[in-house]
Amino acid sequence: MATEKMEFIQDDGQLRVFIVPVDILDVPDLSSSEKLVYIVLRSYVNPTDPTAFPSYETIAKKASLSRRRVIDIVKSLEDKGLIKKETRLTVTKDRKIKNTSNLYTLVTPRKKSASEIISPPLVKPLHQGSETIAPYHNHLKEPLLNMIDCMGSTDDIYETLKNQVPKNCYANSIPLGAGYIDEIYTMLLNQFSTRLAPEIVTTACELYFNRACELDLINGVVMTIDIKNPIGFFQNCYKDAVMQYKVKNQMVKTGEE
């Protein structure tokens, strides 16, 4: 019997496995198709990174479902808090914004404790002060709507990058060129779609220079650190610039009050 078990689980080089939390099978009000799509998404996730980006077509093929059905199921899984979906964007050569793929972050389900099962959740009124309780569910269009409603238009962002990046952002003592500007622009659209403003871009560029460069009267701009990934370095600078922007606005609001 022991020998048979060993032969059953033996890896002959053809065995492909992945981990699925058993608790997904016990999630209430989850259809078999929803469980299947969740499992398919799990097959694209590695143990250290809960994200995956298979296309709707790929998911449909693996789950033996129609593309339309998969779209509905992904939306349902998102509403139930089992996945988070982020629309990834890119910029074409003619500066058109294009949707490239969806990035899924899988949430591991957990069993509810006895107190959670027995005690029903408190029901909040629809409106409580200025708080909006009703959720916004148009996830397919939300990133683009956020981009439109953000603090500055994307044209203003791109123009500010063209003006500020060559002045402040260097690698190997050479100003970052148009190719890097386009990559930074795309990164900002993907990572900071709701936190875009020319003022923040300018601050991020200045932070880049202050952290990585210095002005030498003989040699011009010299690097104080060796930057291997200018886009990643700029991303960190932008995060800090956003924080500075928030603090500044909060101080202004406090002063007004």
C-alpha cells in the first residue's frame, strides 16, 4: 500500500502542481464556475506573488467557459472580495492610452469565526455625514474615469515631464531622454492614475536630482549614486512627492480652519 502511494505522488518530470486554498470550497454563495475561475487564476500565481495577468480568452479556455461568462465571473469574484482587478494601461507611439491587460491580485479566503457567523454585520445608513456608503462598481471604466478626474490632465503631466525630466533626472551623468520620459509617463498612468498633478511631477523630478546628482563646477552634473533602474527610482521619488503634496494640502486646510 505504501509503495502504491509513493508511485501515485512521484514526480516523473511531467507533474505540474499549484496551491489552492481549501477554504475557497467553503465560501458561501459561490458557484462552481466562480470556484473554477478562481482556481484557474491561482494556477498563474507563484507562492511569493499573489498577482497574475492572464487574458479573458486564456481564462475562458482553461475553464471551458465563454469569454462573456468569464468577464461576468471576474466581476462577481471582485465584488465578493476574492480578487482585486487593476486595468493596466500603456501609451502608444501616437500617445493614445490603450488597455493592455488586467492585473489580478488574489485574496486568500478564510473561514469565519463562530462570532462572525452568529453576529450579523451592522447595517449602516446609506449616507452618514459626508461619507458615501454606496460602492462604485463600474470597475471596467473606473481607471479611465479616475484618470479624467485626477488633479491634472494627462497632457499637462506629459508636458511637465518633457520640461522637468531633462533638467533633473540623470543616469550615468546623462539626462534621461524621450524614451525614458515615455516610460515614466506610462508608469505614472499605471501606478498613480488618481494622484497625478504637474506640481507633484515637478517635485518628484527635483527629488530625483537631490537624491542622485550633484552639480560640479568643473564636471557639470555628476552622479552621487549609480542608478540602474531610472524608472523605478523615479517611481519612489513620485511616491514621496505625493506624500509631500498631501502634507502641504493638509497644512493649508488646517490653516484655513
